[in-house]
Amino acid sequence: MELTSRAMNTTPPPPLAISARQVNKVFNPNGAQQVIALQDINLEIPAGEFVSLIGPSGCGKSTLLRLIADLIHPTNGELLVNGQQPEEARKHRDYGFVFQSATLYDWRTVIRNVQLPLEIMGYAPQERKRRAQEMLELVELGKFGNHYPWQLSGGMQQRVSIARALAFDPSILLMDEPFGALDEFTRERMNLELLRIWYRTHKTIVFVTHSISEAVFLSNRVVIMSPRPGRITRIVDITLPYPRSFETRETETYFQKVIEVRELLREAHALDEADETPEVGQ
């Protein structure tokens, strides 16, 4: 009876937003300058999670993000986004993409920049305006709709790009080092802003970063990748409670997680160097 009662109270796990099984990506596979960018990637991300990808430059973090977004295609392996092929997920507008730079059009006002994907998708003018204004309010830029991008700070421009990516209500948000060019103080404020948006929207977020502290502060889990060929060496659960704040960065648990991720990144480097060391006599 006890086992039956427990089974009845068990909450089913959330569906997988992203599933990668033995995914490989080789650039120029038939040429002399073959580059193995990703090797044997196995990763499951449940819907609603915030997952960061971290590793050295060239380890394939952005490549993996672009595979999910169907901007490039895997050489082999199985990759599913919301249970379907990435191409189908793209056609269904299942994700929004935020790039390293805001990539806004200077000749369009802020609100018209946010409306752009809605225009492409054929939304009616009034619905475009309503939805864009709603997203600007979400990123706390509701009063800046008639400004132009060049009139905004770098952090504000990135908030506009987040609003644009969310305008058509995708279930997944893909972010490729969106705060890398910002100063440290602005970056920390943007981290808090992003977490606030995540709380409110319940999106799945896959976030690429070089910053250990940023990855630990934001994420449910941190995926650690090795130098090329990019492999997942460890996945670290981040047990810091939500909501997180500036004070979170001053806690002992936060410091310990930063140290843990840093050490695992060093181990990944050491493993890679050992793999490249020739045996005696070679």
C-alpha cells in the first residue's frame, strides 16, 4: 500500500526540450583540413531548465547551439528539439536566438526591431505592436520603444534583442555569450534581469558563456566541455536556491560551486593534453 501511495504521488518528469545522442560534427569531412568540432555529445535538457555550456574557446559550445537551432547540421547522431528534428522545430518557431552582439537595425526604432520577426511571420499590425510592447515591458524598456538602438547602452540593446527573441513566444531561448562584451557590473545586472525573465516565462534556456561565475550563478546545471574535439566531460548540478540575488555570489555554496567547475575545467584540459601526448617510441 505504501509503495502504491508513493507511486500515485510521484510527479512525472518534464518532457525533454533537447535530446542529443552520440552527436558528432565534422567540418570539411571529405577534405584534407578535416576539423572534428564535436564528438559523441550526449545531453538531455528537460523543459524549463536553465543550462549553461562552458569550456575553452574552440571547444564547440557555439557549434552545439547552432546545431540545436538548425543553422548547421550534425555529421551523425540523433538530435531532437521538443521531440522533433531541429528543422521541424525551426519551422514551428520553437526557439529564439540571442547572439553575442545585439544585431539590431539602427534605422528601425526599438519597438520596430522587436516587431521584426512578427512581421516576417505575418502577424497583423496591431498584434505585432501589442506583442512587441508587452515584451519591452518584460525587459523593463517599455518607455524606450520610440528610441533608436544607437541611443541605448550596450546592456539595453541586449535587452531589446532578448525581447525580440521572445516576441513570438518560443519555448526555448538559445543564447550565445550575449553579455560577453559588457562591463562586469552591467553583466551582473543583466544576469539578474535574465533570471527575472526566466522566472516569469518558464522558458528553457541554453546559455553559452566563458565565465565560470556567470554559469554557476545562472544555471540549474553547468555542462563542461573539453578542448577540440568538443566533448562533454562533466555536468554539474547547481544547488543554489532560487531566486538568486547579488548576495548569492557572496555565499559559501556559490564559492564552492565556482571552485568545483574551475577544477573540472582544468581536468578537461589535462585530459586533452594527455590524449595528445605521444607514447614513447612514437
